[in-house]
Amino acid sequence: MNEHRLERVAASRIDERLLVMAEAAEQFGGNGVFEWVTNTPAAARFFESRMSTLGLRGYVRIVP
């Protein structure tokens, strides 16, 4: 499997999780905004990028 294919698969799986979280945030009486917590700046940039691409409302917090 080449590196670009692996990146696409990873992004697709993360996208699915982000979409489920956004839906849950709305279903349970929220406004669709959710928080994703990670421990590295690189991961935070990746999640922010995916959320932006999907048009999701939320934020990423870094906890070392």
C-alpha cells in the first residue's frame, strides 16, 4: 500500500468518526459543536483540517 493510499484511508476513517460525533452533538440536544482532544500539534492540525473540509463546527484541544 503506498503512502498516499494510506493517508486517504486514514482520512476516510477519521471523517466517519467526526461525522458521527457531529451528529451525536446535535441529537443529544446540542448545537452540533463538539470538541476533539489530542496530544500533539500535528494531530490537531490534521483534525482541524478534516473538520474544515467536512464543514463541521467544533474545535480541537491539545492536552500533552
